[in-house]
Amino acid sequence: MVCFARHQTGRGARGDPAWAAAAVLRGPKRLAAATVACRAGGPYLPGLLAIREGPSLEAAVRRLEVSPDVLLVDATGRDHPRAAGMAIHLGAVLRLATVGVTHRPLLAAGPWPDDRRGASAPLVLDGEQVGAWLRTRAGARPLAIHSGWRTTVEVAVEIVLRATSGYRTPAPLRCARRLARSARAGA
């Protein structure tokens, strides 16, 4: 997870201060965590998030003392103008299986799933399923799940469902967000 300095507006710029964090969890237990103070690789441009945040996330993951089996990333996979969102880029660079988890799809579309935990519905782009909506809690807005590097949509959905017990957002992403925000607050 990457966070940037507060009170900035617009797309940002190359060199903006950033704080990245990664965490390895097994159930509720945190096995490893790492944070890095870094600089943005560029401004935010739709479809090019890997340029802005990718190097920071890579640095945080490489600092982990325990390597994750699969990396959950706040980014898309094949739901992307070039069918290669940051979840795919980061997985390829790190040689780790990845799953993208976002609050909405980038380009894909599909109906929301039933209002029960574990319900899913396909996200389709150009006639191909590139992800899925997943309801992680009844009554909560579903998440957009994206297969990343070396994962399928079905596997991605199962991994996220296991990581969300009682919460909407997967535990590793919640933990990394807290770590990045704490690092920013301490800067």
C-alpha cells in the first residue's frame, strides 16, 4: 500500500514524497511487515499506476523478512487498457503470485453479486472475464477482484474471501494501509 503527503491535489508529480508498506499475515497473526519512505515515480495517469507506485511497492515487499505466498495489491490485473495492470507488473517483477483488489473496476463491467458473503459475479471486458465482483460481507458494497500474475479469477476470489473474515477489505491490505499511514504520520 502506498500513501502520499496529505493536502495535495491533482495528479501529483514525479518525486512526490510517498510511504509504502507491505505485510505478511497468516490468519490474524502478522508474520512480517516493512515500510519505506520513497518518492513517486511519476504523476498519476489512468492506466499507468505502476509508474507512480510500482517501485515503492516493490521496495516494501523486498524488505519483508518473510516472503508472502501471494501478494494482494490495491490495483487491477487484466482489467486494464493494455491487459496489464499493476498487479500483473508487480508480480512479474517480484516473481510472486498476485491478486488485485479494488473498490471498482477500471474498464470491465458486470452486475453486482447477490447480497451474501462469498457471492461473486463476473467482470467482463471485450467479451472476456478479467475479474469478478466479490461480496465479502452481506450489506457491504462488493470489491472488484482481479487475477494478477500467476493467478486465475477463481483463485483470486478464493484468496480474497479467506483474507476478509468479518471485514470488507482483506487483512493484509488493511494492515499495510495502517503501516503506511503511520510511517507518513511519523515523518
